[in-house]
Amino acid sequence: MRPLKYTIILLSAATTSLAGPLAYGICQAGCSGLVVACYSAAGFTFGTVAAAAAPAAIVGCNSAYGTCQAACAASLFAPTL
């Protein structure tokens, strides 16, 4: 009966923690993979196109990348157990 008592005490003391850097890093890696695929589909290599010379497809990739990164910021404060 004692192990059950200690288990209950430990579980009641458990609190929600933040996913933080791990979830954020996983999300950012996903965004990076998607933007590389987007550039590749447009026939370019990510990181090699100058902003002034960017075609519309690349501008779209960059916009989607920024939106994805902004969504990742929410994972910094997402609670997990």
C-alpha cells in the first residue's frame, strides 16, 4: 500500500512544463525542410537567390517560410506533461 501512496504524492506534485527549445527546434527544422523543398521545386537553391532578383515563386517560398517560423514561436510556450 505504501508504493501507491508515494505514487499518488509524486503524481499530485507533477506540474505542467514548457516544451520550449526542443519543440521549437523541431518546428524550425520542419520549416527549413519545407522552404528547401519549395526552392527546389522552383528550380533554385535555398540561400543563393538575391532578394532583388527573386522571382515570384521564391517570394512565395520566403513568405511561407516566415509564416511557418512565426507559428513555431507558439511552441515555445506550449504546455506539455
